[in-house]
Amino acid sequence: MKSKHGLALLAIVCMTVACTENTLQHSYGHVSSAGWARTDTLHFPLPSVTATGLYDFHVGVRYNNDFPYEGIWMVMDMQLTHPLLSRRDTFFLPLNDADGMPLGHGIGLLQYEIPLHQLSLHEGQTGTISLYHIMSRETLPYIHDIGIRISH
């Protein structure tokens, strides 16, 4: 009986520590098991901003160790409202170093995240953030999920 209560308490503590009230959005979109096609754009709704200020934007990827390239060239499109803001960023997301060693952490499925920029957001602002790759290969193998994290 004590071990059940101990496990429940541990789970509550872990959830409390893992959640941060400064995170506006943190989610991943799943990519087809056939690979991430250039035409497969991932869309992330931006919930209503609760406080005006500078926000850090990060992009992450979950991928298999067999990914054949050093990284992925990607585009992030943002369409925000009140005040209206449209922004497009092109960036390189490294996944392996120059020697082919993965930068991500994990066993089997690796996860890696990079900071992109800071952006001033305004209270009440909402919108959509879209991500797609611009690699010369039509479909990228061994990519499982692409995500964003926006924190204040």
C-alpha cells in the first residue's frame, strides 16, 4: 500500500516539476512513417498570448539514428493576429555533427531542439505556426515528429 502512495506522490511531483507556466506552446506533430514529404506542412495553433513580452521560439525533431543527412533546411511561417504579424524564417536544424554522430539524445528515437529567435508577442494575440522542409530530396526518411516550443 505504501508503494502505491509513494508512486502516486512521485508522479505528481514529476508532473509539477515538468510543467512550466512560462510555456505558451509546446507540441509535436507526427510525420508519416513513409517519411516527411516536402508537401506535408505541419500546423501548430498558437493559443491566446496571456502576457505581452519577449518569447523564445524553439524547433525540435524526433528522429531515428539512421537519418542520412547532417540536418534539415526548414521554413517556419507565422501568421499572428492583433496586431497582425506575418513572418517567414528559413533555418538549418542540425541533427548530426560533421563526423555523422547524432546531436540528439535518446535510445532508438533521438530528440533534438534548437532555439530560433525571440519575438515580441502581445496579450490576446493568436495565430498559426507552420513548418515544412525545403530539402532537395522530396521525402526525408527517419523523421518521426517535428515540434515547437514557445516560452516567455
